[in-house]
Amino acid sequence: MPQFPPETLISRHVEKLLARGDQERVDELLRQCELTRFGTKVVNPRGTITEESCYRYKQLVKQLYGEAAYSFAKVNFVLGGCQCRDCGSS
């Protein structure tokens, strides 16, 4: 199974959400996660993006986009090697 760093997992998912044409909701999602986009990358202006960041991101995806979007995100994160408390139990 590939092992991608947390910032890559979140960045890839954000790109998928943006492809749906929902910039405002993506901006709100990132704002609530205290993350920001820098080009195609998602960064934490205060430090490192961690597995806890992945967990928080997916919980906010569930809240803002619903269960189906959350399930899709979780599968992609698990396949990418995420080991947050959400994915590590899968």
C-alpha cells in the first residue's frame, strides 16, 4: 500500500473537491481545518500537517459535504496509507 504524507492526502482530496466547482465550500473547509492552499498544495501556516490534521479534515468533510463524501475521502486516505485514528481502525 502506498504511504503518502498527510499533506499529500489532503491536497489530493482538495483537488478532487475543487474539480466539482465548489471553491467557497472548499475554502470554508480549509479555514475550519486551519489549513490553506498554496498553488495545488495544502499547507499549515502554523507548522506541519499531521495525521491528526487528516482526522480533523475528514470529520469536517463529513459535516460540510455529508456521509457519502466522507466515505469516499476515507477510502482514498486509507488507500494512501493514512494512519489517523479514523483510518487506522479500518
